[in-house]
Amino acid sequence: MARKMLIDGELSQANAEEAHYDFDLFVIGAGSGGVRAARFSANYGAKVGICELPFNPISSEVIGGIGGTCVIRGCVPKKILVYGATYGGELEDARNFGWELNEKIDFNWKKLLHNKTEEIVRLNGIYKRLLTNAGVKTFEGEGKVVGPNEVEVTQLDGTKLSFTAKHILIATGSRAHRPSIPGQELAITSDEALSLEELPKHAVILGAGYIAVEFASIWKGMGLNVDLCFRKELPLRGFDDEMRAVVARNLEGRGINLHPRTNLTQLIKTENGIKAITDQGEELTTDVVLLATGRAPNTKRLNLEAVGVKLDETGAVKVDEYSRTNIPSIWAVGDVTNRMNLTPVALMEATCFAKTVFGGQSTKPDYKDVPVAVFSIPPLSVVGLSEEQAVDEANGDISVFTSTFNPMKNTISGRQEKTFMKLVVEAETDKVIGASMCGPDAPEIIQGIAVAVKCGATKEQFDSTVGIHPSAAEEFVTMRSVTRRIPAGSKPKTNNNP
């Protein structure tokens, strides 16, 4: 059937006079974004091919797997480990709820590791079936671009396959970055951390982002001694300062040793493990060092610069607001573009790509009010602007509403860990422009709040909503008193500066 396609920025009807290609679309990378783009484009009637590296839980330049980072070595296995680690604290708390437990409760890491691996193998199979059911032709091997409309796939046996495509989509994601510290080869990244054969007793983590904070919580929950080193005063740079302080208190409250304003300068192999030397003169002897200092786009082996595709200084593919590169036939979505590196955002970008190129609807991704979560224990979740961002961007006064309380469950368990909630409101319009929560079930609660924020709900509308009692979530509709009002033109106080 005839299809509408985007050609040189204009929607044009495909016709018999156009050049013949093997595929309407060829996708390099079958992670979340690549699979979504392939499936949705095929549903619009496009002939689609996709290639992906062979499957393995630990990635390399020549190892990957259909499903990509999120499914195989990211969000999904990480969340499984978070669930596993959370049970440790839950079992402690259960005693005051009448559960008689043995003093010593054993944790079987190998059992969890086996079950986690089985689950990602299952999901890998599901993603393969999704592509097959959509009519997408799948190739296992390493793909690279050899021309504006040509790709080459090197299969496992070294055989090279060449295909032409009207459109090429780069969706190769990112890989853990290793800082240039002497001895860094002794350390691991999040890939290996998700698949350790033996659970260590002591871990040193370098980093302050999602991965560092989450693994600190996971490993502490599993009984490890954990040291978390980071360069700033607080972890999670870029988040609301007040929320960062709450997370730091919770990490310390759970027994994690925080080392703010600290970097690792050298790793040395010793008889007792690894000696991690800091720039503060500390020497931490540990079983494992996790480097969680960011991720780098997977573009090195794609041959992009040779065909004229522009990359930025980090190696990310430069794209316009429709995810198109400077070469009209080549596009890119997801982490490889280094815009907003979240799985649901990659899915959004892929959906918009398919609509634009094959659906006849020019559609830009919308990055406003994207909710996010840090799956620490307890988790942090936010949507909209932080207080610092609101003050910086606002034309008028900002009203801040906060609530700190002891969760009902903790009143019985005895756990000394408070939940903190926050709403940031534009005073003149009464519009809620930011919401944050750190406490049990925060991501589940903020997902619902995100709908209200995205729809432009006002504080009055929040207040007029009847709460669910007893619940933590009801606090978002019962915060009546302003904690502080920040006048327009105030300079935001922040610890987020580099």
C-alpha cells in the first residue's frame, strides 16, 4: 500500500518512481527505543529491518542483546535487586508487627541472581517475539552505517551483509563510563554489579547519580558494608537540594558511610582485596569498587563521522527536535543522543519518530514535566521543577509547601525514617509546577501526581481533591500552609553547581 513518508522535511506520497531500497527503515540497536521505533513503523506499513549484538547480561562493544540496557542490564534487573534488598529491612520491621523470626536470617544471593537472569532471558524472548509479530526482520550482528542509505551488518561468523534503507535509525544507547583512575581496571561497572558470582562483604562506590545511590541501597540492604564517595556536598546533583539532603540522611540512617567532597585517586590490588585511595587521604580496603560516574553514548564503531553525521563533544549523535541528524535520511533516538536518558523518554522519542516519518504526523518529543525516580531505599521521585529551578525560571513569586511525617508503618516498626513531600507553586497563577517525594512508594504516587502537573492543575484543585485515608499519598492534597514564599528575582541557593 502507499505510505506517507517524511522526505527532506516535507510529507510526500511514496510512488513507483522513487528509488528502490531493501528496507523503508533499518534500525541499528534493538533496545527500548529501537524496538519501539521498528514495531510502530512496521504498524504504519513500513518494511523494517533491525540489528542487535548477541545477548549477554554483561555488555561490551560486541555484546548486547535484544531488549537493550533497560531490560538486560539496567532498570529491570536493578529493580529486581531493589526488591530483594528491601526485604531485609521489611523483615526487621516485621518483628514489631507480631512476626516471630529467627535472629539470623540468611540471604541467598545466588538464588536471586539465578532468578534475575531467568527473568531477563524471558524478557529478551518477549522482545524478539514483539519484533517478529510486527513483521520486522531481525539480524544478529554488529551494524554500522556505510552511506546515507546503506548499512552493513557483521554477523557472528564474520559474514558481512549490506542493506539499503530509505531511512536509518541509530538507537545504540550508552555504556558505563570508566574514569581514568590508576587501577580502574580493578573496578567494576553496573553491568558486572548486576551479575556478580559472589556477593562481597564490603563495597566502595564512586559516584552520586542514580546508579551509585541505588547500588548503595541495594548492597546495604543485602548486608554489605558500603562506602559511597562523591565530589559534591550532597548526592544526586541536579535534583532539588532539599530532597537531596533527605536522601543523604536516609542513606546514612540505613548505615551507609557517606564521603562527600571525595574522589578516588588510585586503586591498588592487595592480599586483602582492593585498596581505594581518596583525595582526602583515606585508604579504604574493600572487596569491590563500583565506578558509577556516568555513561557514554555508543557511537565509536558506527562509522557515523565517516558518512558525515555530526556528533557532539561527548560522542552523542546531534539531532534536531524531530530526532533527525544533519544527514536527512539518518535519525537517532534514546541515550545515544544524550538528551534525557530515560527509558520512557526513548520510547516517546521512538513513537514520535514513527509518527513523523511513517505516520504522516510531524511530532516532536515533549520533555516538559517528565517524572523520574531514584530507586534508593526508600525511593525518591519527582516531576516538574525543583525549588531552585522554579526560582531561577519564574517571573513571579514562588510558594513552597512541604510536609515531613513518620509513615504509619514506622510508628509500629520503630524505624526512624521520615517521609518528605514538597509542592512548588507559581504564586500568581496558583499552578503546581513541581512535586517531589522521598519515602515508601514515592514513584507509584508521583506517577499519578505527574498527570495533574502535566495537565496544569492548580494548588486549589489539589486542595479540593479528597484524600485516601489512611495513606501517605493523601498528604499531597492536605498541605494547606505555605512553608515559605520566595519573592521574584531571588537568587536560588543551590548545591547543584559543578
